[in-house]
Amino acid sequence: MPTLLPYLEAAAAHPELKAEVLAFLGGASTTRVQLEGHAPRVKVERVLTQLFAAHPELEIQQVRVQGRSGCSDFVGSLTAITPDSEHHFEFTWCCAWRAEQEGWRDCFGFWDQMRAAREFGWRCFSRWEQVS
């Protein structure tokens, strides 16, 4: 969680959302952070880090994440609810994609997704797109 904290603290998000983000990542049930589908919390954390890093100006009050988690990826959508609107994003986080971009292969010749996830963490988004 250390990577998320500076972005979360700098964000214009509602203080209760910030507290619930930390509670959610700690394993608690929350009302302001909702996950539809199943995903390891670390993958949700990466998406939230991307959101707060890319859009610190949004006064987010609630977040809904819909996603499908695979071995090397997490694909889905995120809705950030602010006082006056909803902001929709589609995303693909993929450490195998990042390894391919870097040209990193493991000892078996596969894309070294473990290295990419370790070295790039949340910065393995092949897609982060705001949609209407």
C-alpha cells in the first residue's frame, strides 16, 4: 500500500472515501468502495492508484470497480462518483504486456510478468481510457 498513499493523500477525494479505501484494502467491507466480481485486493489497489494518480482533481465520493482477474491481468471498468457526475473508465492492467514492452523474458522464454509486476507495480496499464 505504500505506493497508493501519496496519491490518495493528494487526491481531492472525500475524506470518508479515503478512509474506506484503506479499510477495503485491509479486508473490510465498505460502502464507498464496491467491487463487482472477484479480484485480489492488490489488483484493485493498482486500479485505485491509477485513478488517484491520473485524476487527483476529482472530488470522488464513491468508487465502483467491475473486473475480471486473470493470472497476469485485471480487466474491467471503474466508475468514480463525484457530487455532480459519474466518470467512467475502462482499464486493462497486464504485467505480461509490460514485460513484452520491456523485452523481458524469463528462463523458460515466456514474458517475465513477475519481474514486470515487481518492478512496475501499478504502472502496467495497457489501457486506461475515460469513456462516456
